[in-house]
Amino acid sequence: MKFISRLVLCLTFAFSLAWTPGARGEGDESRGPLATTWEEAWDRMSPFSGPHASGGADPSTMAGKLMCGYQGWFFAEGDGSDNGWVHYGPGTFKPGTCTIDLWPDMLETSPGERYPTEFRNADGSPAMVFSSYNPRTVDRHFKWMAEFGIDGVFLQRFASETRQPKSFDARNAILDNVRIAANANGRTWAVMYDLSGLHEGEIESLVMKDWKCLIDRMEVTKDPAYQHQNSKPLVAIWGVGFNDSREYSLGECAALVDFLKNDPQYGGNAIMLGVPYYWREMKADAMPDPQLLDLVQQADIVSPWSVGRYHPPQFANKLEKVAKPDLAWCKEKNIAYMPVIFPGFRWNNMQKLRHELPGKEIPREKGGFFWRQGIALYQAGSEMLYVAMFDEMDEGTAIFKCSNEPPEGEFGAFEGLPSDHYLWLAGRLSAVLKRQIPPQESQPQR
């Protein structure tokens, strides 16, 4: 077994030497440190001009699509960004000070993708992690998507991070990596604005301004891999109508939807709204405001956030009481319904740093929970699925390759399953959505 692992590692390294990045230098050379001025950040923005692989996922429609959320927010010390540790820990990353609950499987990575940490493997060697700033790693992620049949991603664009040139440039760097990788591997992608953390008035001053910048300087919707719906470029807005004391209003969200749909220069887009799980009933995690339903009716797709809203034994009840009535409502209004499925949940390390007790873990059941959600929602009438998330190690919802042998510390593992198990399951669900294989209630065996 050890011989096979070493052989795979050697072959992976050999193939990695032939990797050709889209429009970004050679090998693992990064774009350099993040910008410190607006002028520098703006100058780095340009339209896509790299190679495009034809014959992959169809960017013209969301029908039959299985899409993942892609955070792209993991930065590592030494990755060339001069950004230090981001989302691995609160500025530092070491035993006792980390936020991730899953450890990435680094077996296939090339030497230039590995960044040493203060954590130690069982043999005493430094444990390695990746950086989303490295274009080679993002390309590898999209190769996995293509290999297993995952259609593409909604790239999380955190609007609060567009306030300063450095964090703005970080978001643009990840967007660059994603669009190059999506095109090279025949996948699709779309912008998803996460409104979390915005203050009153910032939807106009930050989000609308940012969209204008993406259109004027990067021409994102002209990208041949950019996802469309109803013959229009698709823009997702996440965080609409949540009852958790957000400073921006439903009125501001409505203005953003109107801007993205109807502005003569920057409009013409299809809209997907990421809303609370109980949006239709306007209770629990949703604002008790009828304006929320009015706003949802302006959307092309509605996607309720289910992560953390139920444990495995509760799912069947939620399907009958929440999801099926949601689907009926959307069908009546001619709005597409894109439910969120997730493999499980775990954020013990993050809770410890917040001085809160762990215990909010939602078990994965070796993929059984993930599969049951996808199949049941498909059989209920959903034509598309949103997987939360591809790379989210903080909340333990990642479906990409994670290690069963994490370094010493409080980390979860993949229950002894192959590291690609959830990628494979997602690919099977994608094939079901496309009616390439029949649905089956029990989790398939490889």
C-alpha cells in the first residue's frame, strides 16, 4: 500500500510539471503580493483570454445541474500573496489556534502547492496545506469536478471584502483562478454575492459598484464558461431575508435585484436568491415580512439555505413539511427551485476559539445523509441541486478530497472512506439529474 501511494505521488508530480496555467505565467509562479492600492488592483483586472475546452458542462441552462459553492478563501503563509494565514486560523495557524475541522488530502499536489504548518503528522513531519491563491491548486479542484461529473461552482464573492484594495484584489485573484480553471476543464461558474457583514447603504456603495467593475474591467458575463439561465447570465445573491439582525434591508436587496435585472448597461441578468430555509413561511430563520415573498417572485431561481437546519433523522419530516411545499409554490410562480444539500457539519475548532462549547456536529453517516437528501429532492421534483460546499473546511461541509489521517489535533476525518467518496457521490447525483442513470434510494456502492 505504501509503495502504491509513493508511486501515485511520483506520477502526480511528473504530470504536474506539464501543467499549463491559463493566462498566468509558468508553473507555480503566483501573481505576486496582493495589491495595496486601488490603482494596482484595478490594473490587474482584465477580460478572460485563456483556452476554453468545448464539450463540457453546458453553460446555457441550469436544468439538470449539480453545482457546488466554492469558497476559495484559504490563503497560506508563503503562497506569494503576502496575506499570511487566512481561514485556516485567526491570523495564525498552529495547534490550539485553528478554525478548520477537516484537513485537505495533499497526496496529489505538487511541491509548489504545499505549504508547511506547525502541525505534525504521525511520523513527525510537518503537515502541509494548500492555498486558493495558487492557480495550480484551483485547476486541480476543477479537474476533480470534471472527472466526477460536477458541473461547476457558484464562486463566493464576499461583498464586505471589496471595501479595501488588498481584500478586493484577493477576491479578484480567486475569480481569475476559477475562470481559468473552469474554462480549461469544461466546467461552468457564476458569481455569488454573499451579503453577510454589509452595513446599511453598502449594497449600493459596494455590491453595485463591484458589479460595474467586474463588467467594465473583466467582462465576466462574456466568459464562455459563465453560467446562464433563461438565456441570461446568472448572478446569485446570498443572504436575502435572514432574521439575524443584518444591517441591510429587504428594500436594498430589492434595489440590487432591480439593478442586476433592469439596468440598461449592467442589467440583463437572471437572478438566483439565496434565502433562509423557512422563507416561504416567513418564520424561524426568515424575516416575518411579506416583502420577502414579493422579492422572491422577482427571481429566476430560489435556493433556501438548509445547512444546520436539520439532522439526518429530521430530514424526512423537513422534506414533507418544507421542501415539497416550497417546490409547489415555486412551480406555481414559474420559479426554479435549487435546494441545498450538504454532507454533514462540524465546526468544533471554530467554536473553541469563540469560547463556545462544541457539540453542533451533524454526522455524515458515510455519505448516507448526503445521498438521501439529493435523491429525495430530485424525486420530489427538483431539477437542480446546490452542494454546500466544495472546499469548506471551517464548517466541515467540504466534499473535496480530505484526509483520513489528519495531523495530531482536533480534526475530523472521512470515516475511513476514500478521500474522493463525496466527489463520486456528487457525480452520481449529477448523473441522476441528467437522467443518465436511474435514481436509487440506497446509497450506491462503487
